Amino acid sequence: MGKYNWNNDKSTEEVFGFQEDDESWEVKNNTGDRVVFKSADYSEDAWLNDFEARYPDTDPPYTDATQLREFAEWIVETDMEKATGAELDEPVTIGDATYTHDTSEYRLAKFKAEAGDYMELQSAMFYYLFTELFLMVDSRAKNMFPSFMGGDATV
């Protein structure tokens, strides 16, 4: 449901239930394009200024961003503001609609259809509503911990 400290280290595997193949990333700022999911560029080490592994907690620090990058790529692909209007490689049918161009409507439909593949929806909705209700919108970046459980890219 959430990730709270209660005087435990943020990577305390017993408290948060982390197991082998799980990952948890701390977001280090509120402004980077990667942390607001406007970029999925993990090609250089600059992404380490935006994210820090909390689990696994290793020395040297864990830096395999494969799952984090996969999640970010999907979000960027569904960003309605980035729709280009370009023709899709092939028509895509989502529900009753068929899309032939990269439009904001297509990207929204893609997000809705695939969100459950990338997020635990109940947890994500709780987090969003909790931060909205208590005016904690700065926590939607800086204090968020994208976590991947069981070695898959479901946050």
C-alpha cells in the first residue's frame, strides 16, 4: 500500500518484504525528465543522479536499470503530450477502436489497456489519491519508490 520509514532503513528487506529479484529505486529529485517520466534515456550514467537503488542494497551500489528503463519507456510511449501524429507501423486495435496514427487518443487508450501490465493498479491509485488528498504532490516524484517485485516490470 505504501512505503513508510518508521525508523527503518528504506531498504529494510524484512519490513518491506523484499526478496531475491526484487528492486526498489529511490527518486532523488523532483525535476529530472527521467523522474517525471518524460524521458527513458538510460544510455549514460547521468540517470544515477535521478535514481538510487534501495534494494538490493549492495556494495558497490546496484545499478542495473533494466526494469526501471522498461517501465519508463512504456510511460514515455503513452505520454499524450508526445503524440506526433505520425502513421503507426501497423494499425493497432484497442477495445472497439483501431488506431492508425500516433495521437493523444491512441496513447491514452494504450495507457489504459496496458497499465495493469506495468503497475499494481490498486497500489498506484492509492498512492495518487493519498498524495492528492494530503496535498503531497511533491511526493509524486522525489519521495516515490518505484519497486519491481518478483523480477518483473510491474511496479
